Amino acid sequence: MRVALVSDRTVHHDDGERRSADDAVGRLDALVGLLDANGHDVEVFCARWWDGDYPTFDYDDVTYRAIAVTPGERRGALRLVRALRGFDPDVVHVAGANPTRVFGARAATALGAPVVLSHYDPPRTTRLDRWAVRAADATVVPSEFVATAVRECGATDEALARIPNPVEMARVRAVEPDTDAGDVVYSRRLDADANLESLLLALAEFREYDWSATVIGDGPERDVYERQARDLRIAERVDFVGERDLDRRLALFKGAHVYAQTATRTPFSTDLLRALACGCVGVVEYHADSAAHELVERTERGFLATSDEALVERLRDATQLERESVNEAYADYDAGRFLARHVDLYRSI
């Protein structure tokens, strides 16, 4: 199948630092790699990220074609029309929140290929965004939380496909647990939405017990959270380890007992999913702008808290379950299923 993937940004615009499905561009990169590795002819139409004024650039056997000099250029829609007609795709998948790319894709494929739109974050509700949702033949979202926002933009249930981010089950099975991991692990960029203080306050309620916690991630609020841990007199039990690559994170998840998710905003909590696959018991604090609760609502090894007081109770409940290092129930989220769901969608339309 000839697949054109359209996105203003790629992981290469961020120096290739995020090569897993942790955000919108990471999810796109995962899909590109899987399509290419499984024999599909895929090209990426994006803003130029390579040096020089070359119209195309080949990287890891995938061709990247420039439709703009910088992300977000409106005139890129006209370049996209010409470039897509030259590629002659079977399907055009527009990833990202720039509705003008849907206009270009629709104009280029008026006589043939269907257009798939994907929203990783809830879309805006401008007139152009609403038009883009209605113009696409299907819209892909990672969670029901994002699906609800896309419905508000005019999408029908029949045109919506919920495809969650993938988990790398082969790596989960292969990685050895980190014996130095804390009993409780938290993993996220430490920014204003991280809400790590909720977890720190809950952990402080267990001062009389023997426990440890690991915080994975870095960001502008790290110093604030480290100071809060000191103020709560639990700093010696909370290890802030900074950023870790995927295998190191998986090892920490496999060594931990509980994964806590308290962030106030996330369209899909990929590390929570990985931690559940690594056998962690998941404890999620519910927030209206987060989809994380969807991963623990229907699992025996997951707990949902709707208040600070409930978070303390759910952490206590989680420790009553036995430790595990792999949960095969999450094999349905494997990368192969992630690819198959996309290909099935492309063929269905």
C-alpha cells in the first residue's frame, strides 16, 4: 500500500530525541517505521528539517518531502497538492492540528485516495478545524477523551477510529527488572501539568511505613517538586532520576510495584500503559483533561482516585496486590496490533 503521511513536524524537528510514541510526533514516527518495515511504500510530507535546499531527504529508507520551510506555513498547502499528485498514494494520512493540510490533501486526492485525519490532542473548534474533521473520510484518535472533543467538531461515530499508542511487548519481556527501583514509580515531563505534588502529599501519609519512590523525568518544575519532597520530610525516600531511555524506564517499571499517574493533562498516558504491561499496579488520579483513567477503569490491577483522600486509599489498596514483572493482557496493545489497526482502517475506506 502506498501511504502518504502528512505532518508539519516530525521527531527530526526536535533533533530526533523522542523516537517512541510519547507524543504526537513520536506516534507518527512509530507508524512510519512500522509501515516501512512491513513492506508498505510510505513517504512523509513535512516542513524541511534537513540542511540544504533539497526538496527530499532519505532517512532510514523513508523519503521525507518538503512542503514548507518551517512548520505551519499556509502556502505549504499548494506544495502539498503538487507533491501528493506526484506520489499517487492509496491513502493520505494527515497527522497534526493544521487544518490547511487537510485542504491540500483533499484537493490533491479529489479523484481517488481517501483522507485520514489524526488528532492526538483535542482539536480546536474553529470553523476551519470543524471543516477539516468533516472533510476527512476517517479520524484517528488515541483515546475516548480525544474522541469526545473530535465529536464536538462534527465527527460521527462511524468516522472515528480509536487506536491507542503501542507498547513494545518484546522489549517488555526481554528487559530485566531494576532491583533499585522504588516501590512506587512516576514518569513524566515535570512541567506545570505534572501535578506531582498530589503524589508526594499522598506518599507523605505513609511516613511510618517502609517504602521508596522513583520519579523519572525532567522539566522546569523539577526543582519545585524536589523542594516539596524536602518540605514533606520524604526526600530521602524519593529518588529523582531525571530522563531515562525506554529500556531504562521499562527496567524501573518492572522493578516497581505501583505506577502512579497524577498529571492533570494527557491525551494518552503511554508510560502508564508500559508500566501496566510491566506488571505494575496502576493508580490514577482522575482529571477532566486527562485520558489516563481509561487504562485502569476495566482492569483488576488498576485503581482510580477522584480526590486527594482517595489517592491515599488507592495507593494502600494497590500494595495489597502481588508484584508482577510482565502482564500479557496488554499484548493487544503491541506495535503489531497498532500497525494492523491502521492498515485495516486504510483498507476499509
